[in-house]
Amino acid sequence: MSLNPKITDWHGKRVWLVGASTGIGRATAIALHTAGAKVFVSARSPAPLAELSAQYPGLQTIQLDATDEAGVKATAQKLILEGGLDLMMYCAGIYQPLRAQDIKSTIMAQHMQVNYIGAVYVTEAVLPAMLAAKHGHLSYVSSVAGFRGLPKSLAYGPTKAAMINMAEALYIDLHDEGLGVSVINPGFVETPLTSQNTFRMPALIKPEEAATEIMAGWQAGKFEMHFPKRFTAWLKLMRSAPHSLYFKMTRQFTGL
């Protein structure tokens, strides 16, 4: 059963990917560009943006920090005035392993600002025009780390839980307005963020595999895309496990 309008033809669609110069966002931007979409990629770092636009002529890049509220509003207004937006995908994110013994409010606040508040800024900037047109799709890259608490994810996990919750709330409010909302919950994907991990990452996949899953999810009208299923299906099952079982299984799995 599809929960969103299916996107089966990308030719001419205007898509803004925020924080998408590397990893899953970059791979998805390339897939969309290849499928015929008019792709706009924004990110903080100029070097990967320049590389992306050089490799894929026609794909447009914008240097923008997603936590710059004024910059986000100005960019959104420009894209909307130039022809509107069919889809916004929020990919911006940071990850620093953090355990309770090393808790620092500054680290946790920085994660919340980039991973969640930035998404709020972008959503606020693009949503009025989508509501007026009764057309558009909001898509958010979250993580299985947002399902339940995980070791070393004290700063990262809560931001992804917030994003999942926000996406669900947005869907409830916007479905009857004709808009699509989706949330993307990857497992381990080979990106600059996961390269920091010192532990074995089960079912690790390439960004291109993630992009294929995401494109298929939009085409099928899914609300949630989670992958790879051989890993994420188990974590989804554990969402409903009693705390006693969940804590025991998590300790056994992580060796903590």
C-alpha cells in the first residue's frame, strides 16, 4: 500500500538536496540527475560541490550551511521563485561517538542543531509554497539509530529519533493537503560519518545501494525506507521488545 503519491517520472522535476555533497546524499543526487531531474545540491564545503558539478554538468550546487537560518530562507525563496520545488531531501548530518562517561552538552547541542534544527529551518522555508501549490514532497534522512538508544550514540541517536517523530507528525498533517512526506532510516552505509567507527559494522552497504533503495521507495510511494533489510528488519523488531530484553540483546551484540 502506497502512503504517498508515487514519483515515477523524474524528468523536469526540481529537487533540492540539503547537505548532499558526500555519502547517501551525493549518490542520490547523481541518481536523480541521471533520471532527468533538475537537481540542486547545497552543502557547507566548496570542494566536494565543485567536484560534483564538474563531473555532472547541469547539476547545480549551492554553498550553504543548513544551520544558517537566513541563508536557508534566501536559498529556498530563490529556488521557489525560479520554478518551485517538487521534492526536498534533508541529508545534512554530523556524527561523533559519545558515551555517558564523556557527556558534553556542547557536542549534543551541535548534533541537534545540524541533524534536526537545520531540517526544521529548511522545512519552514519550503513548506508554505508547497502548501499553496498542494504539491511537493519532504524527505528526511534519519537512521536506525533513532529507533532506540544505542551505545556511543548519545549525541547522534536522539537527533534521529526527533527526525523520525517529526516526519510522522508532518505526514499526519500534510497527507490530506496533497503533499508527500518520507523518512529514510539506513543501517550502516559506507560514508565519511561511518568511517569514524572502530567496531564491526554488519551489513555495510555502498552509498549507491542506498540511493537505489531511496529511489525505489519514492517510486513506490513509501513513507519509510529502511535498508539493508537483513539488518534493519531485526532492529525494527527490537523496537517493540521489552526493555529488559532490548538492553540484554544490545549488550550482547555490542560487547558492552
